[in-house]
Amino acid sequence: MPPHNFKLKTSTMAILNECNQRAMVTIPANALVTLVDGDAEGNGFVKIRFEDKVLSMFALDLRSRGERVWGQSA
């Protein structure tokens, strides 16, 4: 299955987990992100790739603040 790419309509918070440290990251509006794990139609967290980093974000945020794009890679 090809990756699911989304373009964020508004800036959105995500969680970066590196070296057992968590940090909140703001992903800017118009950014392209790729869903790498989880169900965008679900209720929990999903993993996305943005700028070569894997972050966690609520699936609801991805659905409501992003739109699926076809033919573009993040």
C-alpha cells in the first residue's frame, strides 16, 4: 500500500520522542506529512514523518487539520 500523505491546513502539535526525551513540536500550516503507522480514521495516536523525523500526533488532528493529497511525497 502506498504511503498516505497529508497537507496540514493549520499548524498542528506533534510529539517528538528522541533519546527517552519527549518534546512538543509545532508542524506549520501547509506542511506535507506522511502517515507511517496507525489508522488516520481511528481515535488514538498515529505516527507521521515530517522533515525526516517520526512524530506522534492524534489521528483526529491529522483528519481535521489535514487533507489527503495524492501524487505528492512528504
